[in-house]
Amino acid sequence: MKIQKKQQGFTLIEILIVIAIIGILVAIAFPAYQQHLIQQKVTESMALADPVKQAIAQAAAKGDISTATNADQQAAGLLGVPVNTAINNDVVESVTVAGTSAMGASPQTANITILFKKPVETEQNAFAPLAGGTLILQGTFAADSVVWSINTAASTLPAKFQPKTD
């Protein structure tokens, strides 16, 4: 009498089904992951603007900011922040601040413009949706308060990547 061994393992169909399921999951998860990475980079860019926010708020508390800017070395030195192109990272090209209110206006206002880099054409870049886009933060400085908001109309960054403000 022969004893037959029972076969062990998976059939080809079972393996193909598992591979198909994994492929579907990856097809769904990868775009969501890329969007998360882009939103993370936008959040990092907002952190780059924090020292500029503080400097312009302090300048507003001391006096008129209608001509305040960091577009050149001399003006940036007066404001106490680096020149705009020195504030950057792997996706941000520059962070520029400029007073936008008329001299002596109350409340005073200023814009911070975050300019995102354009990727090199030969590079495969996950951050291409940010390329060349701008995110504009508007600051309003009253006697005892500072309010920052996103200028969604003037910003060229796609709306789905713009941070939500309270």
C-alpha cells in the first residue's frame, strides 16, 4: 500500500489573485501618499516663513512697515531677516516679505510670498504640482493683535495643497 503525500503550497491562480489585490491597493495608496508628501512640504515652507512673520510683526509694533521688505540685502538687514533668496529648502526658492499698507495706515498689512522651485526637467519629481507656485500669507497688524491668513485668490498653489487657516 502506497501512502500518498498531500501537496503543499499555493496554486498559480492563488498567487496571481494576491498579486492583483496588492496592485490595486498600491494604485489607490500611492497617489494619496504623494499628496501627503506635497502637503508636508507646504507645511515645511510655512515653517520657513515663521522668522519673517516674527520680524515683520516686531517691525509693525515699532512703527510703519509700508516700505519693509527683504528683497535686497540692505532692506533685509533693516528688518533683521535674511535676504529673500537665502530663505529656502529643497522645494522653496525664496520667502519674500513686503509691507502692503499705505504709510501711516491702521491697521498695517504685509504679505509674505513663498515661491516654490521649478523642478529640473530631467528629474522625476514628486513635487511637480508645487513647481513655480506661490503661497501668499497676509498679515494684519492692529494695536494689540496680529492675524495671518492665506490669500487663496492671489496664491497660485493648487487649492488642495494650500493649508487651511482658522
